[in-house]
Amino acid sequence: MHKYYEMKELVKRLKMYLDHKQLGLMDLSIILGYKSPQKLYRLFNTANASPSCQIIEDISNRFYDLNLNWLFTGRGTMVNAAQENVDYKERYLACMEEKEALYKELLQLSKSTL
């Protein structure tokens, strides 16, 4: 199998996983802690693009349910059985709500000290 074909398939599988999790590229960018989704957009919109080791490492560190063997080879199941019920979008939204509440509290504290 040609290297570029494999990488293109890897990107397709990553897209399948994101669809399964109901996550878009902007969501993924925020979850991974990227300041901009640009490198993810390039990955999905450039022919024969391949993810950097850093992107793969970041994804594997955030999405424990993702079966990396499936991601790289297509063998096995997409998600590891023990982690199938993890709802990352829900966790992400909860984190964003907590962040917003902390920001509002910080604003109130800064106004009261002025």
C-alpha cells in the first residue's frame, strides 16, 4: 500500500471518528487546546495531507476511547469497548460553561476592586 494512500485513509477514519462524536474541526481545535484550527483545516482540506505526530499525540491524549490501531490501520473497532459511553462534546460544553462562569466571577471581582 502506498504511504499517501494510507495517510488519506487515516484522515478519513479520523473524520469518521469526529462524526461519531458529533464534533467539528472547531470543536476539536478547542478540545486539543489549539489557538487556531488552521492546521486541522489543512489536514482535512489538503490532498494527501498527513497529520503531524503532535496532532496524533494530542488526539490520543484527549480521546481515550479512540482505538489507535483502527485509526492507523482500519483494523478492529473505532472505539475501545470500555470507553464507548464517554461523551466528549458534553464534557467540552460543561468545561466551556465553567470557564464562562469563572470569567464572569473574575469580571465582578475586578469591578469591585476598582
